[in-house]
Amino acid sequence: MTAVRLRRVNRRLVEGLRQDLADLYVESCVTDPGKEYRSPSREDFLNRLTGDTRRPGFAMVIAETDGLVGCAFGFPVRGDGFWWIGFEGALSRSIEQLTESSSVFAITNILVRPHPQVLGQDVARRLQERVLTDHQASLGTTLVDQADRRALEAHRSWGWQDIGEIWRPTGHTMFRVLVLPLGERAVARLEGLTHHAWTRWPG
């Protein structure tokens, strides 16, 4: 198996990779026949990518062998707490403090070209850890459509923890809020927050 290399790319390079990234998105989001959930379209993905690249602090890391096999990208969460608007219930004080200290990074997409299971998990873990480490973030966060059970289970296998629901009225969608603590201190601060959220997943 060819070794997977990680590389950080800037906005200019992302522009040149747009179609390759869209191909990667389509291949990584194959919907199982008969399932109710349908992933957003290629065009929707490209529109979201354009919006993300315009955000301050945008960053992307890609994984390559002889071609593109994965990517993770996102942006720092602002200390004003805007990211958490629409969160159902009370946000934990630990997460509020990490947000106020600009220690939270939103990873809006992790994409991995279909591989044998272990390799796919390893690439995803390396990508998400590299993005967070590059930004010296203590906590990663992401939003996953609660109807997308496949993506939710994939993120859980990569170490993400569910802390509840958030409503985004612009997309008229309820999302699961996932977090990924990085480092022993962040893990300790968030210990015990996620058990109840996992038990409330829809069956």
C-alpha cells in the first residue's frame, strides 16, 4: 500500500483543486440504495466550499498517494459564540471557556476516498488531528445532519463525541453537534458530557 502523505494547502491552491475535491466528495458520500437520506449534491458541496474559503482562518489539509485520497477543512470558531447559536439546551461551561479563548476549530468537512476500513479510519484521524494541531486548537467541532446516520457513525469511529442538537434556520435543518477534544486537558474538561447525548440518538 502506497504511503499516504498529508499536505496543507492555501486558498489559491484550493481553487485549483475544486473539481478534484468535488470528485472526492461524490465518491466519499455514496448513498446506500434504499436509504432515505440523500447527501447534498456536488454543486451544493462546491457552494459550501466557496463559502468556507472566504472565512477568516480557513485551512485545508489534503491526503495524497498517487492522487487525492482525502481532505479536511474548516475555520476557527469566533470567541463571541456565534457558532453555537441555535444549540438546544445549555452549552457546557467548559466549551464556552474554550470558545472564549479561541481554542475551538470547526472542521466542516472530512472526506476520505473509499478504502479498506482500517486505512479509511487512519486517514480521517490523521487529517483531523493535523488540522487541529496546525491551529493549536484544543477542541474540534462539526455539524452533521441528524438524518445522515452513515456520517454520524463514521465520525464516532474517528473519535468524535456527540453533545446535542443545533438548529440552523438558514438550511432548515437540525444537526447533531460533535466535538473532538485534542490533548489530555481538553479530554478531561469534557469528560462525562457526551454519554447522555449518545443515548438520545434516534434509533
